[in-house]
Amino acid sequence: MSSKAIYFPGLNGLRAIAAIAVVVSHITLGLGEFKLEPNFFGTFQNGQPKGLAMAGFGVTIFFVLSGFLITYLLVAEKKIQPISIKKFYLRRLLRIWPLYYLYLTFALLVILIFGLDLDIKSLFLYLFYAANVPFILHSTIPFIGHYWSLGVEEQFYLFWPWFNQKIKRLIPAILLFIALLLGSKIFLHFLTPGSLLENIIQVTRFHCMMIGALGAILYDKENKTFIGLINNKITQTICWFAILLVAINKFHFASFIDHEIISVVTLCIIVGQINVTHRLINLDIKIFDFLGKISYGIYVIHPLVIFLFAKFINQFSIYQPYKYAVVYFSVVSITILLAYTSYTYFEKYFMTLKKKFEVVKSSASKESDSYQENSGYRSKLSMATA
């Protein structure tokens, strides 16, 4: 195995955008805790305050990124040797579990200290990566409700390496799964709108991760039709325009398939970032690389920062227009600082252990000691093989 690691340029930028959007949205939805007007982005018809739409779609972006990267590495590993299921799970465990359970412990301590409600039945689900269940059933626990997306990803990982190991014709199989899940969702939407089963598919979104996975396989195969359709200025312009509409809360094509549309948009932007020839917006810059590298910590830590900072700042009398600026700037800054601290002094230890179980090396950052930038049409798998 070579010392060079696969690195896809620009993808940390997507992670950064998604993570910061989630934080900003949750600050907005929590403005009431700061004794500020909560309707910063307006309200829904039921009077509930709107957050930043990019937050919900940000999770979808994470899902597509995850599906693309995990599948690309599995396909690369399969070219070298049979997929090692054991090593796959050890890599996932070492990357996700340490911060997951550390933050969970802190969240539970804060809940107990402040005497907040704690649903023990729901806690059991959070402990075993089924956080999407209480999210679907509206029985979330304070500060860890956002764990639903981590539960979804871990459940996807339960079967995905087996799927890649056992299925010989991956593309038709993935297309079939996407069609079944999306078709079921559309059917349920018109037959029983808002039903529990429709909500399960909407929240779990395995098919969104499979859209990323499908793109990884086609990219690895250097499929000229796929790359030609995606890697051109017209497609890239349309996709970035869709992201702009999402960012200003104006994206709405058909609400029941909006996330699927954004999944395709995300896949197009992923390929556009990797293949720099028609890249309209360069996300491969230092600040985005930095934020993307610590985006897991940003996503995990921010709810407690919002709650505790509200307790702190409410002790002071601040002119309200200034207070908005103080709240947004402070929460985002503190979250980034804590995420960086977590990444540097806690997560990195486990990431070093994780590398021992890598068959195909990958790099989360271009600042890594040794990487091979994976751009252009060729997967350059030779860089990962002896």
C-alpha cells in the first residue's frame, strides 16, 4: 500500500456550509431562549418560527457526501482485496463513537443539573444509535435531538458494506433501491399524506445516501455520460442556483421530493468540485478546509453551546439589535473553538487508531502530511495500491 492517501478537493467546503447552516438555523429557532424575537426568518402558517432551510437540507448534503465517500472507498478496497467488514466497522466506530458518547455524557449532566425532562425510554434508543426513532415519534431528549441523523448514518452502515461485498451488479441494485424507496414515499404522500411510514422514509433517507453512492461508482468507472452531464457549466450553474435558493429559504420545487432534488444537486456539486475544469465556485480554500475538517464536532456540540450561552448572556442587559449580533457571532465562534479543541485533543487520537484499519488510505484534509489530490476523470486507484 502506498503512503499516499485519497483526497477529494472541495468537499470539506460542502461540509463547512452544511454544518454552519445547521448551527445558524438552530440559533434562530432558539432565539426565544435569549429573550429575543424568534421570528427572524418569518413563520410557518401554524405560527411556528422558521429556521434556515439550509439546515434541513444540510443534513441531506451530509448524507450524500457520506454515501459518495464511503462507497468510493469500499469500491477501491474491493479492487485490492475482498472488503473487510470488520475493519470497516472498526473505522466507523473509532471515528463516530468517541465524540458521540462524550457529548452525550455532557448533555445528560446538563439535563440533570438544570432539572430538565429526561425520557428514559428514548435515552435507551440514543445509546444504541436509534436516535431517529424518538425524532420521528416527537420524543427527543434536550440537546441530543439532532443525533437522529447520526443514527440514520449508523443504520445505513449496518448493511452497506455487506451490500457492496455481496452484490455483483451494484448500479442496477442501487437504482432499484432508490426507485423503491422514492416510489413508496411518493405513493404514501398521495395516499396517506403525513403518515408515519412516509415520515420514516423522509427522515431515514437511505435513498439520498444511495444517490451519493451511485455517483461514486459511476465516477470510479469514469462513466462519460454521467461525468459529461454533470461536469459542465450549465449543470453547475443550475445546481449552485438551487443552493442559493436554499440558502435564502426560497427553494421549493415539490415539498415531498425536495430532499431528493437537493441530493442530486449535491452530487453534481461534489463532482464539480473534484473535476476542477468547470468549477464555478471554489470550495477548496483554507477556511472551508478547516471548518470541514472539524464539521463533525461543530454539528455535535452546538446545541449545548446555544443553551449554556443563553444562560450566561441573559444575565446582562444588552440593547436588542446588538444582542442578535452578539448571540450569532458568539455561539458560532464558541462552537468552532470547542470543535477544534475536540478534534485536536480528543478525536485525533482515535483517528490515528482508525488509520491502522484502513485498506485504502483517505485524507480528510489537504493539510494532511501525505495525500494525493483525486481530481480529473481518473480515480487513480494505483496511488492506494502497492
